[in-house]
Amino acid sequence: MAIYELYSTRNKAKYPEVYQYTEVSDKLRTQVAQILVAAIGTRSNCGYQTPSDEAYAVIFNVLKREYGESSLGGCYMGSASWLEKYLVDHTPTEEFIDVLELSCRLIDKHVRQNWANFTCNDNVSQKPDDALEELNERMKRAGFGYEYTDGVIVRIDEQYIHAEVVKPALLILQDFKGAQEEFLSAHEHYRHGNFEECITDCCKSFESLMKSICHERGWIDDREHDQLPAAKLIQKCIENELVPLYMQNQFASFRQLLESGVPTIRNKSGGHGAGKEVRNIPQGLVSYTLHLTATNIVFLGKCYHETK
């Protein structure tokens, strides 16, 4: 359903000035639970298992297995009432996001594909697109800095950058599945504070995009696809005029940033092999790298489409 602008909300700022990522308000928990149940549905008075029964069972069983628990929130099976109670009463923030992501993915894929069955048997009152849009809007208004996009919950650091850079990058990467998975993996690592892995996946995503473009255009063969480093791929893009010549230094600098942004010390100790100690990487550097990766993906993607 559409968000109704009450008198009490019309006279306030719609969005907070900054996002936070650690606390989920009681109000947002309740709103999220209501939207998810409206989109998945609740069973009618019938003597057989309905699509919503199966959907709640999937969410419940995945979480139960991954958490290594025999019950969740005092329940031994999934249902609409379990989901509402679990979201509102029991979950720490990270588990709340787990439930939210699983539920959104199920709505986005399964409910959408089986819409007729859900509407016939389960009193569904909110369409998938409407529900997902409202969930994202509710989180923004609550100042909870996450958003569901392309099957995953991603962290939003700055709304303008997210809307103008990250989202277009994800759109471009829909045609390049390997690079898309690595870019989404970078977001996932960033969300969990795995900063070294985030920067590594940024590098992989950018390289994968260049490899895919160069291979599709016939600029590299299968052997080169597996072996060429980023510097050589950049050169291929420039030589074949995918990227204007004056951008060569900028792209080389980008690669240098990614490599130098993984500050590790490898301690080698004789016959005991190599050890590895990871330094603390500043979050600001990682956020900058993530957004810079998105910016370069958008640029390269536009060059690709404009030279088709």
C-alpha cells in the first residue's frame, strides 16, 4: 500500500540527515513485519498447505539450519505469526537483516513468479514491487541505512552516491554476471566490516568487467582472458578506443589504488611457511574504493554501450 502522509509527518523532514546501521527501531520492526506478511500472505481456512505456508517454512528452515538451532523465537515451525513475532521481539540487528533479506528475495522471486497461487489461497494484499519499494522507503525514513536491491540487502552510505552511482553500476552489471556477483560480494563484505575482502572484490569486479568486454569484442582470446592482469586489460580497452586516450592515467591510478588499499604484512618464518597479519583498514578508504569502483563501472559500461 502507498505510504499515507499523516499530518504529524508532513511537517517534519522526510529523511534524517545521517543513516545509522546498528539499531532497528520498534516502529520499523513492526512496519517491516506488516509489509512482509501482506506480501507473502496468510493461509485461508483450508485443510491443505498453501503457498504462504511453504514460504514461511523455507525462511524458517534456512535460518534454523544456518544458525544451528532447533527452534527460533520459541517456535519449531515457520508461519506468519512466527515471522511477525520474531522480527519484532527477538532478533538482534544482524539477524533482523538476515530475515529481511531472505523474505525480500522470496517475495521478489517466488511470490512474483507464483502470483496467481498466492492471491488465490493466501489473502495477499500487497504486490511484490509495491512491497519492496515500501520496505526500502520505510528504512530510509527510519534512518536505517540499508536497501534491498538485486537480491541482497546493501548498505547505503550516502543517498546521492547510492542513487547516482551504485544503482546505475548494478544496472550495467546485469549483463556481466561474474562482475555483478563480485561487486555485490564487495557490498556484502563492507556490510559485515570485512574491509580487506571488500577491496579485493572491488578489484575483481572491475577486472571481470574488462575481461568480459574485451573477450566479447575479440580483443583477447581464452588464454588471455584467464591470464591478463588489469593493467594489460586497461591497455586493450585504450588501444581499441573503448576508453579515450586521455583517460589512460585515470584508469591506471584506479588500479594502483585498489592494490595499495590492501595493507597486509606477510611474515615469512623459515620452514613454518608464511603467516599473514591484516592491518586495520580505515572505513573511509573502503567506502571511497567501493564508490570509485562503481563510478568506473558506470563509465566503462557507458563506453561499452556507446561503441556497440
